[in-house]
Amino acid sequence: MGKVIVTQVRSAINRPKRQKLTIQALGIKKLHNPVEHEATPQIMGMIRKVSHLVKFEEV
């Protein structure tokens, strides 16, 4: 499997708790701070759930 670089581009303030927990589970700590993950189905599903808050690129 490939790798994915995930970067948060919008704030999680005033978002549902599940979305905040998903951002936290992805290991994102700050805005515009990229995090690298393996492109597993679980990670891709988490990215899909918060796609309006993050941007991602496959490496």
C-alpha cells in the first residue's frame, strides 16, 4: 500500500465530537501540520469522514 500525507486546513471548532475525535485519531495536532500514514482502508475511511476539514495527497 502507498502512503498518504494528511494536513488539516480548516478548524474543528464548532464541529461534532465525532469529527474532533477522528482528527485526533489521525494524529493531527495543529492546522497545516502534515502527518503521514499508510493508505489502509481504515485510514482512508477516517479521511473521508473529515474530508471537508483536511486535504490529503497520496505519495
